[in-house]
Amino acid sequence: MEVIMEALPALGDAWGLILQPVVLGYLVLGVVMGLCIGVFPGLGGIAGLSLLLPFMFGMDPILGLALMVGMVAVVPTSDTFASVLMGIPGSSASQATVLDGFPMAKKGMAARALSAAFASSLFGGLVGASFLTIFILIARPIVLEFRTPELLMITVFGLSMVGILAGRVAIKGIVAAGLGMLIGTIGEGASSGDLRMSSYDFPYLTDGLKLVIVGLGIFAIPEIV
């Protein structure tokens, strides 16, 4: 509780900065840009930030941060269009939307699927941001103590959730998770830099296989065929 009370003055100063008309204008501009970028499959928040960086040199830090936050926050919302209407996940976060949204669109319920996705994005964003603001103050010292055993525990928990969410046949989810792990081990290790399931004979594989590219291929190729 003391940590939260100490952070309240900083939260008040942050609200004072956000509610300034100029900052709100840049925030809205970032939202519009994020909606436009997220519509294209494969273009996510990182690609949008790469496009914005050249224009941010010389800008006020607060205005630049508002522009970036506004853009990154809505990219997972706008990529719903490609997921529902075309069956192609706009990003890794929208792959689950394809499983329910695209079949609904083929049945003539695209508007209902989009409305449900937008409502869940709004609710999740507001609740998640509020919860994160409070939780990060408490969890910061705990997260800093995480080591390899704790990270392994979280990884195993995530893989087990794949099996649980797979439905009645949990083995399908486990096999899919194992296949994803094999694909993810291709290329250089993020921390060590060692080559894992690749060699210098195939320079392209040293960078690994990107999740967005693999996801687009998995969902788009069956529709083309």
C-alpha cells in the first residue's frame, strides 16, 4: 500500500500531461495511424514504430511518446478486419480471432464478429491498463527476482494451457505446441547467439522464422488452395 501511495503524485502528474490538448491531439493522430497500419496483415506495432522513428527526431518527448502509445495500442484492434473478413491473422495476437471470426463471416455474421472483437478489445484495454498500472508497482520487485527456474515454470504453464484450450483432444494442442517449439528453435539463440537448428550453409535460417510469417502461411495457404 505504501508503494501505491508513493506513486500517486507521479500518476497525478501523468494525468496532467495526458489531458493537455496538444498531447491529446498527438494521441488521436497515433490512434488513426495505428488503425491504418494494423489493417495490413503482417504489419504490426514494430513496423509502425519503424515508420514513425524518422519523424520523431527533434520532437518533444511527451508528444512523441503519446504518438507511439496511440499507434501501438490500437494495432491489435485494427488487424481484426483481416482476421475476420479474410481469415488471415494480421498479427500473432489475432490468430485466435481467425478460428471463430472467419467462420462467422462466412455465415454472414461478419458484423457481429467484428463488434464482439472491438468490444472485447475496448474492455480488455481499459481493464488491462488499469490493472497493470497498479500491479506493476507491486510486481516489479518480484519480477526482478525471476531466474531460469521461474521462467521455465512459466513456459511449462503456457504449454499446458495450449493443451487445455485445444478442447476434447488435448494431444492436438500439445503436438501443435511442440511443432511451434521446433520452429522457434531455428536460428540463433536470443541470449547466447549460438546456432541451434540451422547452419551457416543456409544464411536465411540464421535469423529464424518469424511468427507473423509462419502464422500467415498456416492460415492463408489453405484458403488459397
